[in-house]
Amino acid sequence: MASTELAAPDSEKRCETAQAATSVRVSTLVVAYDDPVPREDSRPLAVEMPVNVVYGSVPYAVMMTSPADLEDFAYGFSLTEGIVETAEEIRSAQVEPGDGGLRLLVDLAPGRLREHLARKRAISGRTGCGVCGIDDLASLPLASPRSGKGPDIAVSAIKTALDGLHEKQSLNRETRAVHAAAWARLDGTVVAVREDVGRHNALDKLIGALMRAGEDPDRGFLIITSRCSFEMAEKAATFGASVIVAISAPTSLAIERARQHDLTLCAIARSDTLTVFSGRERLLPGA
């Protein structure tokens, strides 16, 4: 873990993660359009693996993820799915091999487990989108209103965070195939990054890491290297963040949810410009 990264507290709640490679090197054949002789080569690919999330011995969802930081994923996914409200409601988590993938066994506090089993919805083959398997439109996730305005963020801090993010995306530098979610302090210092083949999973892993470290949502802001759809805005609001910055564009519903949750949403973030879609009053111009 990098020296600037948040460290989760040592406790009995820490997940024992089964060891699995996050990348694999495969043989390839490179074909040039203007050369009749193909070239033998090899390249690293990101590992994608099904992870069956299980609460109290009852399977809940099968998520396609990168097999890293699954302890963080257990916490963040449980929060953004509405299964828990605090890290303390997860007593332990354990990863074990399963048929063709991994099983993520999450042990909830007894009261929370009973509530979860009463509302359980079974989902198979999910990719982290947050809506597959719901029964009706009224079941679309909606975060609770945040309390307080949240901190102001200098535009220069966002640029600092964007400039420093690339060097912390180790798996993407290797494979060019994964998304990242990052947490930056108010001065733009990136202190935590999580990567995954799924953009939602990367954000859940990051949120889980922040939960386990007891991070105050008012101490920083979120950056995602993907588009911002409504689920990403919902996850950010559920954690309590007040600012989310996306490398790609947002969707219309993401903007609606951001405004509903008083969430500052910046997107199409580049080295020279970013576009503010909601919450511009929270941004401080200049250096």
C-alpha cells in the first residue's frame, strides 16, 4: 500500500482474501494491415472473475469483478446496496474458492441479517449496475438526504488530483482494461485508489476502504475514470460525498440525481478543462 493510502484498522472484521492474480499474460498474434507477415507477441490482460456475495449462507448476487480488494468490496457493496448503514454492522467477511470463481461470505450483525433476509432479492449474473433484478420502478435505489452542505472544493485541487491519479492506477497501466475510483483530500492529494473491470465495483471497493478506515466524507472528493450514470451518483450520495468528478460524460439521470442529492457533479474532466453539471456553488475558482 502506498504511503499516502488510507489504511484500514486492524480488527477481527478484516476480510481474509483468497489469493488470485489480477492479471494474466496471454500469447497473441499481431496483424498489421500493411504487412503480410503477422508477429507473435504477448500481453497482460485483466482477470475477470465471478464473485458470489453471500449473506448468512444465503447467496445474494454474482458480481463480475477483479479479484482484488474484495474485503473493501464487501463493505462498499453492502452499504450501496442498502444492506448495512455502517461498517460496524459487518462482523466479518471471508473469501473462499467456489465453482468457477470465488465466494464472498459476509457475516452481518444478527439484527441487520434478519432485516436483510426479510427484503432479500436474488440476483444472478450482475455486473454491478445496481438495478438488475428489481421488481418495479419504485424500487430504484435512492440515497438518504445528506446532512449539511459539505465542503467547498478548489478547482485547482481537482486538477491536482487528476494529474496525480494516473501513476496510482497500476493495474490499468499494465492491462489498459480496468476502471479506477479514487478519493482525494481537499487539497487534491489522492490518498486511496481502487481498480476493477467494473466501474461500479471500483467505486464500491473504494467506498468500502473509506468505511473501514473511518473516513469522513467531508474530508475529500471522489474521482471516477468512467462515465457517471445514475448508480454512480447514488453510490456517491449514499457514502455521503459532496463532490464526484468523472473522466467521461454523465447521463441525464445522473445529473437529476446529483441535483436531488445536492451533489456537485463534474465530468468530461481533462487536463485543461472540466464541465460542471450540478452544484457549481461548491467549487472555488482560481488557485
